[in-house]
Amino acid sequence: MTAMTFDEIRKDIKNKKYKPIYFLCGEEPFFIDRLTTLVETTVLSEEEKAFNQTILYGNDVNMSTVTDIARRFPMMAEHQVIIIREAQNIRDFDNLLPYIDHFQPSTVLLFAYKNKKPDKRKGVFKKLGNTPHCVYFESAKLYDNKVPEWIISYCKENSYGITTKAAGILAESLGTDLSRVANEIDKLVLLLPRGGEIQEALVEEHTGISKDFNSFELLSALIRKDHLKANRIVNYFEANPKNNPLVMTITTLFRYFLNLLTYHYQKKSTPNVQEMARLLGVHPFFMKDYTDGSRVYNAVKCASIISLLREYDMKAKGVGNANISDGELLKELIFKIMH
């Protein structure tokens, strides 16, 4: 299997180590788009692109057309580049099989097969995944709890810093759509000097995401049993329901208390903070939330809260809810958690 990681593929392309065929697929378009853009902007010079770069769309072509173009020789250049966008819409993918065996070495052929996984039982996809001169890359969605770490890594890669709290706020507010997250970060760094740091105040000022009124801060208030702060945040959520949907808030709380329950049962066998962070799938910076939370909510209380969160998640979705507003449901839920 020649499956490679995003970083490995990117490194090879930047070092001009090209493969004849790239098959980029999966449910997270961000990584596919980044690699496609890298091939589009790296392999050929601007002068060479006029005669040697072809962009096609899966809806508009069949595989016979693609392979006919791929077999051409480049003009006054070492390579020709063919990029197939929306490749998942090509209906006769099996017709790629002969080309995989008899490819044109001077062609860089890239398929951007987005928002879905191919059926690996099919011979053509099996062959793409097991042929040395083909790069097979599957772009998986990031889990919610991995997004803050990805944000920190993305900023570092672009020579900027970000506070862990600011990364958490962005992740919680923007979700797992990495293109949207990266776009917000790219806008924020334009406001910083080279090598500067994104802090919570900058996030609030330029994205409309409140640094004081978000699920991140609500959780902090619950951990510290700060009733006044929790009620202020709940009231803010009630007044701004579109920006703070109840189901998303419940999801954040559910993830924390499920992790906290795991922490209770694993803390004796996993005393190392780094190992515990890996086990819970969180950045080590957030481990203090678990050590603090474990003093306030024992394992029995955590289990009770998890049951409550399931109940209110159903109510938020209209099951067993006698027309109670999301704001009132949240007030009830937070009161029961803290008492």
C-alpha cells in the first residue's frame, strides 16, 4: 500500500519529487485542496503552464479523454500537469486501469476525489492504493477534540503563534470545517507582525466570537462552580441563540464530562500527564481542567451529568419537550449540573 501522509506528500512535491499519478480522496476537502494547489503552483513555471497544464472537471469528461491527454508529451518543459477536479463525478473510473500500468512518465496526473471515500473493492481503486508510482491519499475528517491542536500546528507552520485558549475558542466556535478555520486564521494573522501571536482579544474583535461568552468559558465556570459567571453566559446564550446553539453547547459539555469520567477511572494507572492527555485526546494544556474538575465532580456525579446531558440533548431536538425554549432548557440543565 503506497498511502502517504499529507506532510510526506507535501514535502516530496516541494522537493520536486513527483509521482505520475496522485489520487487524493476523502471527506475532508481541506487537505485535498492544499495538495492540489501545491501541484498546480509548483510543478510548472508560469511560462510552461500555458501549454502544459490542463484543468478538467469530473462532470465534463470521461476517463478515456483524461488518459488520452495524459499520454501526450510536454511542450518545452519536463512535465505536463493534468488536474481533475470533482473527480468523484467520473463514471467510468475503471478505464484508468490500463493507464496505471502504462503511464506517461512525464505527466503528473492528479485526481481530486472530494467529500467521499471510493469503493476500495473496485479493482481500479485497489490498484491505485497498491501501485508504487501512484500516491494514494485519504483525507479524513478531524475529530472535534483534535481541532485546537491542528490550529496551533497550522499557526506554527505559518510562523505565527496562538494562545491555547484562543485556539480552543476558535475550534469550539468554527467546528471541524478546516477550510473555514484556516480562512479565519489567515485573516487574523494579517493584523499581526511577522511571528506575532493570536490572542483571545484579537479573536473577539475581528471574528465576532466572544472571548468571555462561549462554551469554553461556560465549562470553566462549571469546573470552578462559579454560579454568577455561568448564569451570565447562559443569559448571553439565550439572547444570542444563533451563535450559540444548544445542541453544540451540550456536545461540548458531554465530551468534557465523558473525558472526566475516563480520567477518574484511569488516573491511578496513568499518572503521567502527557500520557493521560493522549488517552483523553486533548492538548496537555487542558489537563488542568480535568484535575480541577475531578475535585468538584466525582465519578458518580459525572455519570449522572452524562445522563442529564443525554436527556437534554433529546429535549433540544424536540423529544419530550413541551415547547420549552432552548434558553430555558439550558438554564435548567446548568442548574442541575451545579447542584
